[in-house]
Amino acid sequence: MRFEQLEQFVALGNLRHFRQAAEQTNISTSALTRSIQTLEDEIGCELVKRSTRSVKLTEQGELFLNYCKSTLSELDITRNTIKQSLFGRDQQRVVVGYTAQASSIVPTSCGQFLADFPNVKVEMQLLSEHDLLRKLQLGEIDISVYLESATSLVSDIHLPDQLILFVAKQHPLATQDSIRRSELAQYPMYGCFSQSKQVQNMLNEAVEGLNKSTNVKIGNISQVIDGLKSSQSFAIASIEHSKVIAQDPDLLLLKTNKDASHEQIVVQTSHQLGSGSHVSNLLSLIEQTAQKNAVATAVNS
């Protein structure tokens, strides 16, 4: 069993098509067929169900696919580790990967770092969270930085800043720190008119997004408030009504993602941190910049 065969099986498992998998792995379709048959002979069971229209993996094939992916991932990590042990890591170069949400923190931190260490090369890579993790595991970046919203971890309701959700204080959802979309499904909904056409369009889209467009009750702010106090409904309105709601002792705003009180910047490194190292110095600057921006920091090594 060769690593090339594992790569070929992964391509077939991902594409579920012999010709396409063969093209991806730069071999002929007949060669790929023989390779899969050889794997089946070595393992002692059928891995692939073949038909004229599709390719389907057997239960054993699905298990073997997971094994192949894990083995190839470990191989990449091991190759990179061996390279580092043979040739050493360039101590005058630091590679930082970060997401777009951390753009207000990483470039500033790197700029301050370069002012203190002008002879060190700093490379910044704008990446997705998925690519950050992969590149960190492979040793292709020294530091990964991304921003995480505290509320977004538990709430899946995203509203524009111009909109608010609120309920009566005796409502079952009033005691929760944050709410999920599914929790709103069982409760009736009120919608409050807005004088702004743009905001009213946002309200309509939000109502539709919450799957309430067929049974929402519409009214002015007074009618909506009266309706809430005599039922277990919840309401959506423009932020222009937030003062009226806040001053009413019987009403309470619901917390959604836009109401997150803070964000946490997550910083990860594969290095063993020691005082005086370039990575440690840059991590310290990232933490300081985050604190200036009022963002909590979690550092993992």
C-alpha cells in the first residue's frame, strides 16, 4: 500500500467519479481502477460499489476514506517537522495569519514590532479560520489570530444595527443571556411600523428571515407594547423606539448577536513561548493592541 494509492482513494471518495478522480491524480482511469482493486485485495474487502452512473463507497470504504485523510494529514505534518529539524527555522522571519475581523489589530501590532525589530521579516497572510488552523498545524505560519464574538457562540440571530427585538419582562425568554432562532418559533410576533422606508424594508426582511411573515401582527409602537403585555408574543421594531422600550419597566430587550458585549481575539502559536523570542514579543504586542481596542484576548500555544 503506497501513499499515492491513499491520495487516489481520497480523490475518488471526494469526487465519487472515476474519470474526474483519475484526472485529479494525473493517472488514467484504468490505472485508477487497478489501484482501487489492489487496495481492496490488500485490505480484504470491497471498498467501492461501482455502477454505470455513480460511485458509492461501502461502509468499509467510508471508514478507509477517513483513515486515508488522517494518514495523509499526519504525513504532511511529519514532513514539515523533519524539514525544520534538518534545516532549522528562520529565526529572523515571523509569519502571521489572521482573519479579516482581526484587521484592526494584526497590522498595527506588526508595525509596532517592526519598529522595534527592523531586521526581522514579518509576513502577514489574510486567511479564513479553516486555513489558519491548517497552516498552523503544518507549520506554515507562526501565529494565527482571529476574532470571536462571545454572543455568536450561542445565538444564531443576526439583525442589522437598526433593528431590535423585545418582550414583556414576564416572557419565558426574558431571563436568557441570548436566544436562538428556534426558540422564537413557538411564540407569536408583533412588528412595529417605521417611518423610514429603508428601515421598514429591513423589518420586512427580518420578519421573513424569522419565518413569521405569514402570521405577524403589525401596529404602531403603542399597539405593539399593549399586545406584548397581554400575551407571550415577542416584537421587532426600529431602534428609534429603543428609548421608549428602555423606559418601560415592563419591557426588556432580547440579546442577539449584534448585542454582544465584547469580542475575544484568539491567538494561537505552535511555538514553545520563551522570553525574548520574536514570536513572544509579537504576541505581547497583539495582546496590548487588543486591550487598547477593548477586546479580550485568549492566547493558546
